[in-house]
Amino acid sequence: MNTYPLESISLDTAMKFQFRLVDCIMEEFSGSEFLTRGDLGVVPGLNKPETTLKAEKVIAKFFHAESAILVRGSGTGAIRYALYSVMKSQDTLLVHKAPVYSTTRTTIDMLGLKTVSADFNDLNDIERVMKEHPEIKAALVQVTRQSLEDRYDLKEVIAKIKDCKDIPIVTDDNYAVMKINEIGCEAGGDLACFSTFKLQGPEGIGCVVGKKEYIDLLIKEHYSGGSQTQGWEALEVLRGLVYAPVSLAIQAMTNDECVRRLNDEHEIEEIKSAFLANAQSKVLLVEFKEPIAKKVLAEAEKMGGLRNPVGAESKYEIPPLFYRVSGTFRASDPTIDDRMIRINPNRAGADTIIRILKESIKKVTS
């Protein structure tokens, strides 16, 4: 089975991300300001907490963008607000010819948008679709993979769309931020969207970062006090972002080690193959020779493996996740549910992953 996962940054690059982010924080916050829980409410003249504004400036600076805003609703809310800022009801949105993420589909329906799809793996198809549909007003590009066959290059897709027509491009950067070298707004897109909960941050806070003209519109719409990200939440976002790149780089190294040990060194006889895929987060997929997947998952949970995601790499997910394969995979092959599982190491090491696999398999096959 061929997969095309995103290339993870190295541990050295992750350390540089951390150091650069700390520099950005120090340019906006004094030492005494950062050692607080931040302010609350709609400060006169700002209409938001001063701490939140400073945090947004830090995020924009780190991602080489004009502006940023922290919003309610996590990654889904960020995408919803971003699409709202660049489109109107009944406008046409260009999407990839693949299953649209379920909450994104809800957003498209909620905003009353029409969609036209092109195969982002084929730049010629993008050009063809753009020519055939001059009514297209904006594009949505998911940075991580939507299907097993996806292999498109983010920069190339954005450049091709812009070459055909200079329309705003919104990128769904969930599961990619702090794992890859550039997010959507750094790769030529107009607005990048992601959940800070997936980056060790607080529950429910999303981020939109990119062009000021669109984010200014969202700031205007966020005039109510209840819509504001409070100062303590904004500081939690920054704290999470600081620790995310290094921990995610270590996680990527653990994935690579597991694949090597299971495929090249054949440490577990009952495993047919192991490989990496972005589904949605970058995970280890393990295929068994026999249909024992569901029983292995039950045993792994008894030994401390997480049985379900919380925020997909949130601050709560420390033990490794042992979980069923994604719905997209199951739809392509109904039997795969009995033969394959996905594992996210989270903060665990390869020895732990392989130990749990060995002991779980032994229990279900003895």
C-alpha cells in the first residue's frame, strides 16, 4: 500500500521553531506581563483583552503573516470564520476531489456555499476546472491528506490556483501546524486555519492567520464580549505552541523507528506491514496477517493505551492512542477494520508501542 505522508520537520528545526517563537513572545510581552493570567473582557479602544491582542501579534509574527485572530470553535470555527470572511452565500468554492472533512462539509452547508471539485494531485485538472468554472470565488485546500492516494504539494497547488485566477485561498492546517516547514499562509495562501487544542493549547480555541483585510472583517464581527478569547486562554495558546514543535518532532521520530523495526527488523511476526499516513494526523498504520485488529485494540486499552482521541494530540493525550482506522480507509475496504489499526505515539517511545503490540497479540492469539 502506497501512502504519501507529509514530511515532518527535524528535531533541530523544531528546536529552532521553539526558540524563534520565544523571541516573538519577548518582543511583545514584558517579563512581568507574561507571568500573569492575563486580562479579561472588552478593553476600551481594543474591544478585546490586551493580552489576547499581544498573543495574536506574536502568532502573526511567528508565521510571517500580516495578522491573526483567536476564535471560538477550535479548528472548525477557524475554517468557518475564514470562509465567511472571503465568501458570500451562494458563492462557489473550489475543493479537492476527495471526501471533505465532515465538519467542513457542515460549514459549507451552513454558509450556503456551492462547491466545484478538482483533483489537487493533478495541476492540469486544477487549470481545467478553473477555466470551466469562472464563477469560482475562493478555494479551500486541506494541508494534510484527504485520501490515501493524495500526494499533492501545497505550494504548487496554491500557485496553480493563483495563476489561473487570483482568488482568496483558505487552508485547513489542522494536524500540520508545527509539524511541517510552512503552513498555508506561508506557502502563498491568504488565510491559514487551525485548532490550538491540537497544539497543547486550551479547549475550543482556533486560530486564523494571514491577510489583514480578511482578519479585520472578523475582528469587526467579534465585537461582543462573549466572543472574545480571554487573556488567560491566549497565554495558554502561546504556552502550548512553545512546547508543540519539539514534542511533535519526537513523535515523528518515534513513528519512523516503529516502521523500521516492524518492517525491516520484523520484530513482530504476526504483523504483515506497517507504514505512515496522514489520516488526519500523521499516524502509524499496522496491518496484521490475521483478522485480530479489534481484539488487539481491546487488549491495548487494558495496558494503558488510549482507546479514543480527545483533540487528536491534545495536552490530555500522553499515552499512545490505539484506534480503529479512519472512515475513509474503511469505506475503501470494509475488511480492513479487522486487519488494521492506527497508532499515534503521542508522548510514548517506540519500545512502549512495540511492547503493547507484542503483549496484546500474545493475549489474543494464545
